Amino acid sequence: MMDQRLWNAVDRYITDHLVPPDAALDRALEASDAAGLPAINVAPNQGKLLMILAMARGATRILEIGTLGGYSTIWLARALPPDGRLVTLEAEPRHAEVARANIAQAGLSDRVEVRLGPGRETLAKLVEEGEPPFDLVFIDADKQSYPHYLGWALQLTRPGSLIIGDNVVRDGAVIDPANDDPRVEGVRSFFDMLAGEPRVTATAIQTVGSKGYDGIAIAVVNENG
């Protein structure tokens, strides 16, 4: 497909100029591939965007829902100060095992905790434990659960916190009324929640690149929500 070739080329151009080679991140991708994990991690320029957003927010506490092999985790954790904390939630034991190893080889185990278990259960446990509010929440897990994850994220943040949802366009399927894929329906419900939720100010953008055609939603928790 001509468009995809162009998108790939532009992504390479951006990465070559603005995302220098990084041994720890490269090894994380290689280890994930060797372990048979699906290649659904964020692209390098997207990972750096997450880091920049966390830096701009001045985040000291980050929550990630969906770890996979820890590639985006490493990007986000690099935005933290030495005493910062990132909690990342992963439902698949093999993914969590690979992620822990990747995070360790990146030298970030001191500020990252990988929690294993179904997202809804681990999120409920964070609330029960009285976990202090997070400055940024990155949602990149099973799409059918996005509305639930947003609900929990609102309980685990504070005014000024960012909530970011990945993969919210689904090759345009989000606007196809005939598409009843549970993942697409989950994203639609996520949009509906963002639109009707007075506690956040939100938008979304479409993205194209090496990962195809998709999009990202970004919300800030309001001061008087």
C-alpha cells in the first residue's frame, strides 16, 4: 500500500532526526520478539512523545495499564526523577516476566513496579491500598475494558493529571456503525465517557505511521470537576 510505505518512510525520517539509537530500548524490542510477544508496542517516536508528555507534566508518579514487554514503560520511567514511581499493570504472566527483565536491563527497576493480574482487579487493589494519586495514566490494554480503565483512572488521579488512551481510532472502525467488534465498541464507549465526563477536558487525534492508522486520546483532569 502506497500510503503505508510513505508513513513508514516519514516515521523513519522523524526517528532518524529526533530519536537517537538507544541500546536499552533496542534490546527490549529484541527480547520481546524473541519471547514471541506480539509486536504491538508503541513506535519509537510515540514512545518519546509519552516521555515528553510526562516530563512536561512534571510527573513523579505514573500508572500504565498494559505493560506488554515494557517498551513504553521504559520511555515513561525515564521521565521520572530518581525518587519517582511507575506502576505498570499486566495480565499475562509471560509478558510481565519479559517486561521485568527489560526494565531491569534498562536500569529502572528501582522506580518501576510490574503488577501481574487482570487490570480491573489490580486497579481495584490500588484504590483499596490507598495508593496516592498519579500524575499521568497511560491506558494501552484490552480495548473492550477502556471504559472501566477510565473509571478507575479517575479515582487514581488528581486535578492536573493526564490520562492518555492509545489505539482509539482502530483503522477508522470507530465510526463504522456496522462494526460490532468488542474492541471497537469499547473504544466508542470510552469516547462517550470522555464526552460526558465533567471531570476531564479531552481531545483525540488520528495518527499514521509505522504502526498503521490509529489515534490517541488525551485528557486532563479538571480543577473543579
